[in-house]
Amino acid sequence: MPNHSILILPGDGIGPEVMAEVRKVINWFATHRNLSFDVTEDLVGGAAYDAHGKPLSDETMAHAQAVDAVLLGAVGGPKYDDLDFSLKPERGLLRLRKEMDLFANLRPAQCFDALAGFSSLKPEIVSGLDIMIVRELTSGIYFGEPRGIHDDGDGGRVGINTQRYTTEEIRRVARAAFDLARKRDNRVCSMEKANVMESGILWREEVSWVHEHEYPDVALTHMYADAGAMQLVRNPKQFDVIVTDNLFGDLLSDAAAMLTGSLGMLPSASLGAIARNGLPKALYEPVHGSAPDIAGQGKANPIACILSFAMALRYSFDLGAEADLVEGAVEAVLARGLRTADLLGEDGTEPVTTSEMGDAIVAA
Ligand code: NAI
Ligand code: MG
């Protein structure tokens, strides 16, 4: 059996609390499925700063480059707010993303039936929803030159940002999306504004090129991103994988996340180039932060972090059946009515603790 290596970086606040529940799931696979992961744990963010004065040590960075998957909790907290910019906890996460060259950000929007009432849309529109937005993360308008604010020479000012994409930047994120689609429902919808932007024309041409030459078995459609935004709230279940640029992906993935409810439920992944064993470099993390307001109280919902591990199973280790098992267990405990505090209204139901939720998922 291959040796699946995972580096766990719990980080700060509720990070260690939710990661402890992921550990239980990992241990379950070792005990019950003879599936053992080579797990090591290290520090990131404020925890790393406290230990050695930096939000990510060179040793930890090298280790992250060497493993099959990195699983991160969350970083940051009020204790670190006054630190110099270069020492802030989030710099540790940014260094990981940059040095691992994680160019494809994966944000699933998955609706568990028991929580369909949480959505701002009608339950029948979101029930059973399972889509994946792939956002290009390291290029585009947030990075393009020229940029800046200048005098316009006429007494006013001008603000400039540049949308810039190269062939290779588009092709590599397109490949990531097509690879994912093959592990899902085999459909990709690419979104840009080829009607008004040259970078959008190139995007459409290059995604089509990758499709034609490398992934003709996957169904590909194109949509203008504004029309895509409408379709996402009108009938989100029509999509499987959506691939789009950094700016449109930022907006569309946040909107899609809210189709399904609570921050405590949302996993994510960031993938880089194929490194070894044909696996992409990968970092998995919940979308939420360190939640200092509830840290240390046993209130955190561990599901976002557990679902991030399920993504690692599916996309880094090609263990789709095992990922289904974890997601099915989450579905089952929610269907039984188990709720952490963030998933409860004012109806007087008693919330379960972080640890009780983790135990219930493992039992299921
Ligand atoms: P946050 O995501 O930590 O919290 C926002 C709200 O959601 C809070 O009320 C919190 O209690 C709640 N919440 C978040 N995750 C939850 C969970 N798993 N279960 C139950 N409730 C949950 O965002 P906020 O408050 O803006 O930032 C707090 C700290 O986290 C800051 O230092 C920020 O820089 C950092 N942060 C780190 C991120 C990361 O590590 N990727 C992402 C976002 C923020
Ligand atoms: Mg955003």
C-alpha cells in the first residue's frame, strides 16, 4: 500500500480543536480499514510565532513541500494584531500558498439535506447540491502590472489594475478542473467575459484547446461570468465543476458558499503543480478562521475541517469511496438532528460540543 503522507498544521484558536476531530477520523481508517496515513504535526501562524518568532519556519516549509497533502486548521487571533506585517500569522499561510505555487483554489458548495433550510434559497433548489468552483489563484487582475494610483495630469487621479493571463496559466488551471471533473460528474463549465475582455477570449480559447487535446471525454461548456452568476442562484444544480479566473472566482465562490449555509460547514483545497506519484501539491483547510470569540469553549463545528480531509482523500489520494464514507457520516449525523451551536436557531435544542460532533461522525 502506498505511504500516504500528511502534514497537519492546526494553527491557532479553534484550529487545534477542530483538527483533534480530524485525527479521530484518520485513526478510524487505520483501525477499521487498515488504511494508515503517515501523519506528522507542526506549527503555523501565531503558534509558530510563539515557539520560534516566525509564522512558519523554514523546516516546516520544507516539510510541507515533501508531503502528499497539508491539512491546515486556521491562523490568527487578537493576540497577534499588533505584530509587524511580516510576522503576522497569516503570513505563514501566504508563504505556504506562494512557495507551493497553489494556483487552483477549490471551493465546493455541497448541500446536506438536513441543512437545506439554512440556505437563503428555497430548499428544493439547493437540496442535493454538489458543485465545485475552481478559482485561478495566483494570477489575473490581483497581480497584473501595471497597477497603482496615479495623478491623471488633469487635477484628478486614476486607479489602475491589469487583468493578465498567459497560455500556460490558463492551461494549468483548466487541467486541474478537468482532472477534478473526472473524479466527479465529468462536466466542466468555464466562465469568463469573452464578450468584452481580450483576456476572456484567450481564456476561452485555451480552455477549449486543453479540452480538445487532453480531455475530450469530459463535457465542456462556456458561459459569460455574469450569466453564470445568475444561473448559480437560479438553478445551481445544473453545474458540476466551474472553472474561472481569480476575480470572478472570488465572487462566485463566496456566493456559492452561501447557497449552503454556515461557515462551519465549508471546506476548501488549493492545488499546485503535479509533484510526485502523479499527485498535485495540495493544501486543505476549512474556509473559516480561528474564531477567537468561541475558541477554547468546545463550541466550534469540526465539520468544515473534517470535510477538508474528505477532499484530501478524494483529490490527493484518489480514495473516492473513503471520501464518500466520511461525507455520508456527516450527512447521517446531521439527519439525526445533531447540531453544533452555529447550526442552531433559537428553538431551544441543546447543541453538541466539538468533540461530541467528532465522536458521532466517527461512530456513524
Ligand atoms: P472567523 O471565520 O474566524 O469567524 C467568523 C464567525 O464565524 C465568528 O463568529 C466565529 O465564531 C464563527 N465561526 C467560524 N468558524 C466556526 C466554526 N468552525 N464553528 C462555529 N462557528 C464558527 O473569521 P473572523 O472572526 O473574521 O477572524 C478571526 C481570526 O481568524 C482573525 O485573526 C483572522 O485574521 C483569522 N482568519 C484566518 C483564516 C485562515 O486561517 N484561513 C481565514 C479567515 C480569518
Ligand atoms: Mg473572497
